[in-house]
Amino acid sequence: MVEGLVRDLVRRGHLVRLSNDHIVAAAAVAALRDQLRATGWRDFDLQAFKERFGLSRKWAIPLLERLDQEGVTRRVGDRRELRIAAPADPREP
């Protein structure tokens, strides 16, 4: 029952499934995206991302993978490049 509700909320764009174990509000991902762009960083590593946003590795990696998928960031070795002109997420209203 709960999984059906989660699937529906993901389909409707209210939740984002980062992995089977990680589900987060779409608004939280959008806020993170905006805050990341506001940092002025051109590139960064996992440790800087974790410290800046107060995240554990357990959450930071799936979030960064999501941002990579959206085109907001791009992984280059152990670092991420922030892509200024990232394409809009078609699932956002």
C-alpha cells in the first residue's frame, strides 16, 4: 500500500526516487539544485558537497548521481563540475 502511494507521488512529480532506499521530496531536490548553483563553485569534490549541505555520504552520493542525471553536474574523476546551463528537468512543473 505504501509503495503504491510512493510510486504515485513519484509519477506525479512530488517525490524523487534516488534509489530503492532513498526517496526525497522533489522540492528538496530543486532547492538543493538552486543552492548548489548559488555557491559559485565551478567544480567540487564529495567532501566539500557533504560539508556545505550537511549531508552524510549515504545521502550525498545518490543526490549527486541524480544531479548528474539531470545535467546539473558532471562527474570528472573524483570531482564534479557544475554545469551552469543545465537542461530543465522535464518532470518539474
